[in-house]
Amino acid sequence: MYSTKSTTAWAEVDEQGRLVLPPEMAARYGIQPGTKVRLDEDSNFVRMHRPVTHLTKVYIEPTVACNLDCITCFRNAWDQPLGRMSDQTFERILAGLKELSPLPHVYFGGIGEPLFHPKTIEWVKRVKDLGVEKVELITNGTTLTEKKARELIDSGLDVLWVSIDGASPETYSDVRLGAELPVIVNNLKRFANMRRASHYPRPEIGIAFVAMKRNIADLPQVIKLGKSLKAKYFSVSNVQPATDNMQDDRLYTGTIHNIAYMQAPNLPRLSLPKMDFNHLTSAALIETFNSQLNISYAGNNWGGANDTCNFVESGTMSIAWTGDISPCWPLMHTHTSYLHGKQRLSRKHIIGSVNERSLSELWLDPDYVAYRERLHNFAFAPCAFCGGCELSETNEEDCLANTTFPVCGGCLWAQGIIQCP
């Protein structure tokens, strides 16, 4: 069983003045002799980043096919082939996982519906049989029949994520065209009740919600619904508009310009304490938040998510259904979206293929390691904040003379606006 509980550990300083980490912590974060570790200094502490050579999580996309036509999907604005992962490609992934130590976590998900692939549940079991500590899968829940529920439970799956973007049948079907909320809820209720009875039933359940103007009022009820279904995790993301008519649904048009989230020493700063969020405080806090000050809350800067690639920071790689390796989920497929009212083309970035090289060879490819180091430093133009020039309309190059593809200054994942479970 894995744990999300934070722990306190102690490092020691040896006679040469070197900081020595506990062996178990060094192993957990892939710190070996010669490993480079980035340190960020703050007023009272030093933050140590995970080495870019430490692989902790692998995203596997079984298919880009789906049984729904959601208004939020990138497939509404791309010209990419549809298909599903072959047995041969999965065998290459499995062989690559066997060679890794420690074994990374595995997440089944991508553009399509994972359970739309007939082999996905079998693959979950085979990955768990390797000894992988944590295996997750995301689904729209429409095909979660009693038979599939039993198979998922028996596979050893650790977390089942279900996308629910509305609390009423009307709101839900307005986003996920072709699906009915009562069917999803009944499927999840049955799944939750079928799990082995204990204080820690498995798989755990997570609810993923894509927030838009049309459904944000439903969020409290979605959380209430999830709690009634015994969900343990909730993940909320903004929508990234793939089409022009989805731009008006964004909830972050002002957020990307708000210096409350910026991190710069020359900005005026405001430190807020913890307090109740209620009818007495909400209006004042909203006005304060928009007062053009850099804000910290209970000692933590709200801009902590700025210019941070969580895919790289958390040591992940993404594998498309073709077997192609990408640094992150957003770069698995060429797609268009909208930034500052303009269409932006994000071209996919392929490191290599599992059909030609092993996972470890691909992960430690010098060019791939160098790319992750660039993401660590994030020395890209602030396209998400500015977005004024034509260079922000693609991920090819930027105005800071970054000409090595891809550039990530316009990535909303790196600004904490879009996030994956």
C-alpha cells in the first residue's frame, strides 16, 4: 500500500561539510553519486527539486478513440489519426518497465477513453503483477458495467478516476455529449459497493472536473456527489478551449495577467493569514486578490505554480497509443487551442518510440535530459502572461531567442491553470 502522508526526515552534515541525506530518502528521489539536484533558496528554507533523471510516473494512452463527443476535447480541433495501442507496443512498454528500478507509477489515460480498448483492464493487471506500487486509470464511466467493475477491482487497480463535469443531467450532458449522468452515477455506486469492505477499499475513487462558466456553479454539488460515492480524491482543472466558441467559457481571462500569482522581488507584497471563507470575508478577499499585489497565503506564495512544468518536476513521461514517447501529455498530439483570443498551434514533440528503444534508453537520452533541464529552469518568454506577438501562436520559438523546439512559455499547464489528475 502506498501512502500520501508527508514525513519529516533529518539530514546530517559530515566532517567535510557535505549534507548527507537519509539513504531511504535518497533512494526514493533517485539521488545517486554524481546526480545533479536543483536547489531553490527561500527566506527560511531551501527547496530541493527531484533530479531530472528520476522517472516516477508513466502515462500510457491505450487509445485516442472514444464513445463520447465532449465539447472540451482536443479532438474537436485536430487532424490526427485515430487508433489504439497494439499488443506488440504494450509488450515493449511492459518489458521496459521490468528493467526500471524502482518501478514508476503507471497511469492509463490520454485523449481517448481507456476502457474503449478491449485489453486495457488486462494490461492494468499485468502492470500490477510487476509490483508497480500505484496504478491509476481515468474513464468517463459510461462503459463501467458490472463485469468491467469486477475486472477492474480484481486487476489490482489502485485509483479509478471518473470525469464528472456537471451535477445535473442537463449540465452534464451539455458538456459530455452522448452521456447521461444517472447512468454514470449508477455505475459508480455499483462499483463503490462492489469493492472489498474495509476501512481502505480498493480501488480508491477520484473525481475529475473541468471548470467552465457553464458548469462552475455545479462544483459544490459535484463534490457532494463524489463524497456520497466515497470518492477520496477530487481534481479540478480549467478548460483549454480547442475551438473558438469555447473561449467564452474560460474562467481565467484575468488570472493569467494577475500579479497575485507572479514571483518577482520588486513587486509589492501582501501576506494573508488563514481565515474563514464566508459571506463576511468573500467580497473583501476577492477585491484584495485583484488589488495588483503579489500575495502569499499562510506563508505560501500563490504564484508557486507559475513557470513550473509539473510533468518534469514530478518525473513523468507520456506514451501515446503509437508507442511514441513525449515529455508530457499536452505534447503527445499536435493540436490547436486558443490563447489571448488567438489560435495557438502546439506541435507534438516525440523523443522516440518504445518500438525501437527501451524506456530507460529513451528516458536517459541526452537530448531528452537536456530538454527536462531547460524545463527546470523555464527560461521561456512569458507568452501566457503577455501573448502579444505572433510567436505566441505556436510552440516553435519565442521572443527570448529560444529556437530549440519546443518552447513552453504559452503552456497553461506550466502556469497552474490546466492540470491533469
